[in-house]
Amino acid sequence: MANIYRRAEFQSGAHTLHQLPEDVGYEVAFAGRSNAGKSSAINVITDHHQLARTSKTPGRTQQINIFTLDAHRRLADLPGYGFAKVPVPVKLHWERTLQKYLEQRQSLRGLILMMDIRHPMTDLDQGLLFWCKASNLPAHILLTKADKLSYGKACASLQGVVRDLAKHEMPYTVQLFSSLKRTGIEEAHQRLDTWFEWDAVLPEAEKDCQNP
């Protein structure tokens, strides 16, 4: 199913939850700190060069960007968090918005969380995972920029995150990922395939909503 993600097309940007597409079908969100390489990871996973805009100034994405895969399935690029230069009111707005999104979005099937492998499981990362746990939302962690470490050190970081997840009783999966070396893409696709249930038949009510 890997090639299916090349279909991703920008649909809309939302500054509030009310501006999001109708809450039906299948949606998977991408989140992470502003300097975790989120946009680069999305572009590599979808095999697009500039689907998600990358910037040398972290924190530029200040809306939820929706990318469609088909009539029933979407990717959601959430605003990066934790960057000091973002104004405080903006930080507070997105903190409240993201919490409500994770708690209330019925079509949300899972969260891909990007963490810089050199600085994983920050307080903000753990806070987001606790929100997922409270909402019973599956999460899959990409330890990005794995090319910045030797293989041995990258594996040690991976095992450290696995231990932290177990300590907090967080039943989430985690993998190594590098946008630069294009490693870990197949594993990420497999996780997305599971959440999107490509062979599943949507309920008639959802079909009707998508095709009035």
C-alpha cells in the first residue's frame, strides 16, 4: 500500500476545530516538537518534496493542515509545539486546541509522534502521550534524525524510549526514522496501513456523509 500515500493532496488549513473537514472517515495526525523534523518526515512518507512545507524557522506551521488520500481518508499535520519564539497566546491557543482535537475527534484513528532521537521524551512529548492515553488513542513514535547517531547509539536511544513508555504504562510503538537516509519508511507505512484499514468497507452512513 506504500504508493497510496503519493495520492496525498492539500485540502485545507484550520485554525480552529470548527474549520476541520466533517468528522467522518479515517484520519491520522502527525505531531511533534517544532524542530523534530515533522514536515520532512511527512514529505518522505508521502513521497512528495513539498507537501508539508519545511522551514529553517521552526514553529511556522500554526494551523492544522489537512491532506486527503481518498474520499474517506486524511492526514492531519498538527502545529509544532515547544518552540520558544512562538508568542505565548499562540502557544496557549494550540495547547487547548490540540487537547480538544485528541479528545473529541471521532475520525482520528492514530497519532504519529515525531521525536528528535537526540532529545526524546521531553516533558511536552510525554504530555501529548498522556493526552493520547486519556483518550484511548493509539500512538506510534518516529525517532527522527536517526542518521545523526551511530547505529549503536540510535538503538540505545530506542531502547530508552521503550523503557520510558513501559514505566508510564503507555502501550505505544516506536521506531528509528531518518528523512535524510530514507530509513524507516516501510515500517511507518505499515502502521498507517493498519490505522487506515484500506480493505475496510465504510458504514453506509459515512458514505452518505461523504457523498451527499
